[in-house]
Amino acid sequence: NPLDQNSIIDHLQDQMEQLEQKLLEIENYLKALENSTRKVELMRLQSNAEGLQ
């Protein structure tokens, strides 16, 4: 039944779009995490440097 095939394809396309959206959210989350990790590292280095002065 071609109608069934079309509805299956529609469903799969919807799922693909949802997965792509999730991937984008994960990428953004990882970027934010990377940025905050870098900030923490910089602060740690700064306090080490100040401790050495």
C-alpha cells in the first residue's frame, strides 16, 4: 500500500528532524561546557600565578 509507505516516510522524516534538533542542542551544550571549563582553567592558572608572586 503506497499510502502506508508515505506515512512511514513522513514518520521517519519527522524522527530525523527531531534527532537533528537534539544533536544541535547537544552541540550547543558541549560548547557551553567547553567555554566554562576553559574559564575555570584560566581562573586556576591566575590564582596559581598570584600565589607565586
